[in-house]
Amino acid sequence: MRPAGGSALLDVEIKQKTFVTAAGERLEVLRDIGFVLGRGEVAVFVGPSGCGKTTMLRIIAGLDRDYRGRVVRPPGARVGMVFEEPRLLPWRSVEDNVRLAAPNADGARLAALFAILELTQHRTHYPGELSLGLARRVALARAFAIDPDVLILDEPLVSLDDVLAAHLRDELMALVDSRPVTTLLVTHDVNDAVRLGDRIFLMSSRPAHVEAEVPIATPRMARGENEIAAIKAMIARRTSGNRTATTRDAS
């Protein structure tokens, strides 16, 4: 499906991705995945553990070029990525970790970013002094500091308690809505997917492919609880009989 108006920013076609195991066995991970995203769209990928979602993100980010297919984005497009683990340098402060990715970031803009993510009082702290939730905020700040055209998020809310995950999800929504960044998010949680995504892609088990696409027309901030519940129920029906996704109880 192509975005309206021909405003494609990211065109992905992964025909096949395989790995060779230590035993010499060829393992097919991804097959026939294709989609086009427009500027500012948020695409959420939901699928079972181990199906290849992270591998797909690494290909799109340009970190893995050993596959059949193509990933097309405008020349010079900046890509920000948040890995499942925060991956902060322990010997650098919060601000230094962020400035390492964006050494020329404007001070006022960086201050505003820290304020949104509630990191202002932690700028001089080191990763060892941070909770997991704060470390994930720093990873988000590092990705947004480069002013990305494409933002790739690999399970950014995983292993957080429900209240903290909901709070960080709201901060992420505020950041994404503050500028037209094309976003790809991987999650196991349908609640996060429905609240964050413009389009939800339901992925199969390995070799992973897109089994269904669920577009959501209502803007994120305007989605009511009844609509969210209806979309989650529809996704549950589509994924019944497998373990494609889970749902947090907290809103």
C-alpha cells in the first residue's frame, strides 16, 4: 500500500533473508516483505518472538546488507535507531551520550528534548546511576537529537512496568507528533501498537511475512477508549490461534 499523494519516504522490499547456522544449516528468516511509508507515518510491526522483526529493522537501518531485495529512502535521509537495549556508554554522562550522536545539536533544542523526556535533572548523571526507564529515555533522546527523517524503534517499552511504559509511550507520542518523522516500531504489545501506530503490520512466524495490515485513520491523540478497544479486539480475532501479540492491561 502506498501513502496518499506520492509522498513516499521509505520503500522496502525484502524478498529473502537467510542465516547459516553454526551447523551449516541455511535458515530462512524473512520472505516477501514489502511496504511503503510516507513522511510522518508510524508503522508498528507485531509478531511472535524470534520471527525476525529485529533482523528486518537492521536491514532497513542499513546495518545488514546481506539479503535479497532493496530499501529505498531519499539521499541523505538521517536514520535514528533505538535498540532493545539502551546501549549507552557507561563512562559518558547522559548529555555526552546524546551529543556523541549529535555533536552539533543546538543547545536550546537539546534542552527542550531533555525536558519532554524528563531528563533535565539527569544530564550530568552516568548510565550506572539511571533506572532502566531513564536509560530508555536517554536512548530516545539520542535518536531524536540527530533530527531523524526515519526513526527505528526496537521494543522501546519492553521490560518496563505498565505505569512507566504508559508514561514513556505518551512521551514518545509527543516527540513523534512534534515533527514529521517516519517511524517503524516493533512491539509484542497490541495496546502500544494501537495507541502509537498509523498502520499496524501483523507478522507471521518464521520465515516472517506480513499476514495483515491494519490502518488506523483516527489521529493518535483523538483515539477514544472505545475505538482502541475495538481495534484491539479485531486484531485479537485475526491473531487467534497463535501468540503473535500480547496486551497490557494498563492504558
